[in-house]
Amino acid sequence: MSYLQAVLATFVLLAGFLALSAIETSRGARLFGGVRRTLDRKVGRFAFIATHVDWGSFTAHIAKTSIERIAHDLVHAILIGVRATERALTRTIRALRERVAAHEPAGEPVEGSQLIATIVRFRKTLRKEPPGKNDTVAE
């Protein structure tokens, strides 16, 4: 059935062409001259491009460009996700540090911890002796 439709469409187009040619010949002017001239230019340009383009290289270029664009967009989306995660973690860490800082004792250790008080006092009073005082060699 489709074969018959294709043959009939071909005959209708051929009959239309012959009728148009006969009408133009009898009138001595082209029908729809401006539109047909524009269409002729576009068809000529398309035919030139179709015959002079290296379609293999063109397809490879389009594929490469498309893959690069997809990869770029994917990496950009991942980066946005990483930055959002980073901001959330930064806020969480800040809140935890503020919470810990609020519970830590400020300044000197509590008197209940004698060991810590002794260590702090020892560190404050610890001083190095200048070199040379006790450097005597036994003879």
C-alpha cells in the first residue's frame, strides 16, 4: 500500500510541475517569483553545504563538544553539592565549638583538682638556667 502511495505522490508532483510550467509559459512570468527565488537560494546553500562538509569530522566534533559540555555541567553540579555540604558542616562545627566553649571553665582550673593546679604553678615558675653555669667538667 505504501508503495502505491509513493507512486501516486510522485505522479501528482509531476502533474503539478507540468501545470505550473504551462501556466508560467502562457503568462510569460513566474508565479510566486520572490518566494521561489528565496527558496532556490536556500536549497542551493544547503546543497553546497551537504556536498562540501566532512560529515565524519563534523559528527566527531559535535559528539566531543557535547560530551565536554555534559561533563562540565556534571562537575559544576557536584561542586555546588560539595560547597553546600561544606557550609552545613562549617555551621555544625561552629555550633559544636560554641557549645563546648560554653561548658569549659575559663581561666584557672577548679580548686578541686590539685594535680592540675600544681602543674600550672610548676609551668609558671619553671625557668631554664642560663648555659655555662653548671658546665664544669670534672677533671
